[in-house]
Amino acid sequence: IFEIKGLAPEESISFIEELAGNNIIIPETDLQWILNFCNGHPLTIKLIVTLIKYYKSPTEVIRILDTSAKVEHPTRNKQNKQTSLSICLNTIYHILSQEQKTILHFLKFYPGGLKELYAAQQFENTPFLKNKAELQQFFFIETFTDPLQFERIYIPNPIRPFLKEKAEKEETATGTSIEKEAITNIMLEAVYIDSNYIETEKDGSLAYGIMRLENELPNLLSAFNIARKRASEYEKLDDVDKRDEYLKIIAFLSSSMGKFYFTRSYYQEGSLFAQVGIKAYITLKNYTQAAMQYMYLAQIQSRIFDIKGLQETSVNLENLEKQTHDISVKIKSLWVKGILDFETNRYNDSRKNLIEASKLLEKELEKEEDQSEFGNLQLLKISIAKTYEYENKFAKAIPIYKEALDNLTKKCSLENTGSFYHHYAYCMCKNGNWQEGINYYYLAIEDFSKTGQFEYIGNSISDLGIFIEDHPEIMNHPILNERTFSIALGALNNQLSCIPNLKEQININPDIVPFPLLGKILLLIKTISFSPYSSVLCDWAAKTREDFSIDISKISYFAALLNLAHCVGGVNEWKNDTDAPKWMINSILQCSLIINGGPDLKSQTRVFYWLAQWMKFYQLQSDATAESLWKQAINSLKK
């Protein structure tokens, strides 16, 4: 807890003089009253000086404030920061015109700010610029430029709760109408961005669409929560028509944000939106869209290794299909079964479900003019190819990936292309076409960087760790830079934070981190250890240890990986030291010995093979071999 103290009296006087300028003279007795009233609160000082400028009389302002204080707080002799601010805000609020109050009550639903262009359009029948200037003069609104260079108007935080309280007290039909209009506009913008950028790239790139939604996120979350609250209230009142109006806002927001949350790896928010969206769509009897929300939810559960949640989603979707006999619901049900089978290593069963789903979808596309599901057909084919890939049947996977690549690049958005490049690259490398495969990895990382799919950047970089030992020249590409590695490691921690109760359980149950994620961490360490930016591993290890309260003295795969990252990341710092190399190398050897029995390792000396190549790369042991390092590790424990 941080106690933020107010301004000292001499600081307050300087601040008042600066705000008032040379044209306003405040008598000593009035100044003392103002100092006692404000109690060092900067915003209250700003508001009082603004009132003095407005009334052109310090004495008149003090009379008004003193009268208001006695009305609002009749038993209080001395005001504190909170009551002083409240009195000032109320005084200014009563000065404002009805038009200005309407603008404020509309803006309060935009915690992330409303684009000034949209605000001017919204209030085009009023002298908007004049109202804006006066509201700024009273510090009720401020402006800023967002990362996409849109000028935004917003209400500072102390003002928003005040306006909310005012709206609740006034409880007018106009207030409810303003709220409904604001959250509807927020929802419509999300629908537009999703439809015209993220889904189709009709008006611009997917990357731009992702950034647009990112900037609108505070507004979208606010609208979502308001719509949920109102829908619940009308449900209790048994007003179905009003309830459904708000359920539609919830549903459209959920649909618009599905790909955004998955792309940006905001899994907790994405899961919440999907679950609430499913409920809304089922209540509205829109089962096709409910099934799509189930798909978003299943994909998120797959990404965070939530097998139990994925099983529940599969059962719920299967039950929905039995109740509705809707073909689109059946396709999604088979698809989710395929995802569940895939995540539980039943690749043959997964393939059967995915092939059946793709055949049904192909038949539907033949019947309909609407080809919006064409992209989903390609995703199904990619999922089928992945089942072959994970069975090491690369020759079977490659032509399916190749067909999907041609279709995706011609007709679909960039969002799915990066993921395709990644898997196609792996199969090409494993099938012997190493050089072309690596180039596709670079393309994947570039695409993921553009669209903000930071977790996927880590996946591609970790895959490079499979080949880096024999081909350190992989690092000679501009996309493999310090920023890219830092982003990948940051996204890794986002995945870790999605593991339930990780911080509380990690030192009690070290196996809480799933083996696939441990394997990804190891491969990231392998890749980055050969780069000129290996020091990012040190920073990541230190931050991760602190964020999750890791006790690295307890033997576990995860603790060993953190130690390994710290040691190899700092190699340029310690390798020329007199004493450090010996005990640092011993630490690396012992960490490697612990990891050697871990996940995703293809032979007893696989980690030590990487370590031998790494030792030679940094000229630590020119004759290092996997076998010799294995023996050194065993001997280091004996000592």
C-alpha cells in the first residue's frame, strides 16, 4: 500500500499562482481558506482556480463552495480531500449546460476514450467544439493520441465515478437511452473491425484490425459488462424483449472478439467472452453462432492444456447437436472431438472426426453462395495434416499443407497463414528439405509479429531449437532479434500464468507445468543460446523466478530450466572470468542432467548433444562431445 500525500502548503501556493496567472489576485484570507479546503489535493486546486476564472471573484467562489459544503455535509466543520473534491465537482456540474452534461454522460462509457471524429459526429447538432473547450477548461475531459494516431477524448478517473453516481441519482430515461446508444456504438465498431479487417481484410490488414481492437479494449470490456448487467436485470423483471436487446449486444461482442482474444493470447478474457456468448446465443436460439463460440472456447482450452475443460466443451456441443440437429453445429461438434482426440494423442480418431467434419462442410459450401466458411475448411484440412505430422508421416502431411497454403493465401486472411507456414516448415525440415523449411519458419515469425500472435512466435522459435545444434547459421536473419526473443519469452510467461494455481502449487507440485510447455522452454533456450542476444534468457529467468515465486533450490524440470537459462544467457559475462567458468559449467551440466530425463527428448544424450555444440560455439570446450559431457555431469555430482 502506497500512501500518496497531498501538496505541501508552499507547493499548493505555487501551483495556484501558476494556474491563476498574473491577472487574478487572491487575497491572503481567501488563499488560506482555499489551502485549508483543498488540503493539498491537486485536482481540487485546479477546479477551484477554474471556478475563480469563471466567476472572476475568489470571494464569490468561496461563498458558493462554503454554502455547498454546508448543504452536502451539514455536520462537518473541516473538509477532507474526498469531500472537497465532491463539493467542487458538484459546483461545476451545476454550471454546465444540458448539452455538456449529455456529452459527459455519453463519454463516461468510453474508459479508453472516444475518437474525437466520432464524438463530433455523435454531437453534430450541438456547438461541439465550444462545449469541448469549456469541458476541458473545467478539467472534466482530456485528450490524448492513441498508438494509431487517433485523437481521443476521455474523462479522467476521478470524474467518471462522480458522473456514474450522478446518473444513478438522476435515473432518467434519457440516461438509460444514452447508455444503450453508447454500448451499441461500441459493439458496432467491434463488429465492423472484425468483419472488415480480421475476417476478410476487405478494408485493411488483419494486423491493423488487431491493433484497432486492442485500442478499443477498455471500451469493449465496459460495454460487455454493462450489457451483462442489464440483461440480468431484465431477466429478473421477466421483460424478454428488453433482455434480448442486451443479449444481442453480448452475443455480437463475443463473436467479434473471438479471434482477437485467441490471436493476442488473452485466454482468460477470451474464455469468459466465449462462455457468456454461448449462453446468449442459445437463449436467442441462434445455435449456429453458439457452436462457433464453442469452437473459440475449445481452441483456447487446447492452447492452455485444459483437457478437462475441452472434454466438457465437446460434451456440451454434442448435446447441442442432438437437441438442434443443426448441420453447422454437427460440423463444429466433430471438429471439437477432433481437437480433443488430437490433444490426447489419439491421432487416428482425431483424423476420422476431422475428415468427416471437412466432408460435411464441403457439401454445405457446394450448396451455398456464402463462402464465409471457406477459411474454416482450410483450417480443418490443416488440422488433418497435423495428425499426420504428429505421427511423423511428413510425406502425407506436406501435400495437404501445400493445398491449404495455396487456398489460404489466395482467399483468406493472413491470420491463418502464419500458423500454416509454421507446420509446413516443420514437415519440410523433417522430410529432408531443410533450407526451404527454415525459410518458411522465418515467414511464420514475420507474420506472427505483424498480427501480434506472440505465443506463436515462441512456437516457431522453439522449433528452430530442433535444428540449431547442427545449423547455428539459422540465427543469421534480421527477424531473429532481441525484440522478437523478448516477445516470445514474455508470451511464454502468459501461458504459464494461465495454469491454474501455478504460483501456489509450483514449489509443492513441480509437475504442475505440462511437459509440452517444458519442452517448448527447453527448445527456446537452445535456439536463443546461439544468438547474439542470449542475455535475454538471463532477464527472463530472473523475472520468471520472481513473478511465480520459484524456489530454484528444489529439484524439478522447471527450476532446472530456469537455472540453465540464467547460466547460458550470461555466458558472455562469465566465460572470460577467472573463477566463474568452472562452477557455471558445473551448474549447466547438473541442470542438463536433471532435464535429460524430461519431456520431448529423443535420446539419453540429446540435451548433452546440444550442450556439446554450444560449448564449441562459445569456445568453452573445443573437444566437447555429448558422451564426455554426460560423464562430466555425473562426476560433478560425486564431488
